[in-house]
Amino acid sequence: MIERKKLLIKKVYPNATIPEYATAGAAALDLRYCGDKNITLAVGEIKSIPTGIAVAVPEGTVAVVCARSGLAFKRGITLTNGIGIIDPDYRGEIFVGLKNHGSALFTVHPGDRIAQMLLIPIYAVDLIETDDIGETERGDRGFGSTGLK
């Protein structure tokens, strides 16, 4: 059974939409554009899209804002920073930076689902500086060293 935590959500604007899971098995909550006008992104353009909500991420958790797979795959719309991190101590409105990598204009309409937010447990660590971090079979081979197949 999945542990359930409470996520406090504040509407920054009355017309904001509370995030929701699209299906019973969805891992992430859908975030929607909160505004009263369409926002159009030209090819290659970046814009900051307001969600109209602020959250209190539970202690021991981080909220990760991710692209919606359909927008990325079908339209070339991604998050400007790859993923967004919402720390447990942040209390401001959530904005989503979108970039149009597609070949046509893309218009975001009020209420459109623009990203998804996943809550993940985090661990605080104590840093220990050392000259020896141990060895593994892989070692320092990276950047494609394991091949494609």
C-alpha cells in the first residue's frame, strides 16, 4: 500500500484549478494554466506559465514538476529547466517555464494541463570529504559507455 501524505494547496487566484490525478493509477498530479487569456509560444520561444496555486510540500518530500509526455512527444513542448524542484520550504506560486521546440505556434488556453507534479521522498545527508570513495566494476566510465544495446 502506498503511504499517503497531505499536500496543503492554496489558490493564489480564485480561478485556479486544484491539481488532480488524471487516473486512479496516475503517479503525478496535473498542473493547469491559470489565466484569463491564451498564451502563444512561437517556435523556440520560452514563457513562464502561472498555475495560480502554492503548495506546502510535506517535510521529507520534494515536489518535482515534469513535462507532460503528450505535449513533449506530439508538440515539442518541454519544461525550460528539464524538471522543476519545489522544496518543502517554498511557499510561492508555482510557475511552469515552457519552451516550444516544435515546428508550429503552440497556444496554451486557460485551464489547459501544462505539466505534472510528482511527490518524492528525499533524504538529508551528512557530507564527508575523503580521498577514497571506493571502486565499482563500472568505475568512471560514463556518457554512453554501456552502449545502446
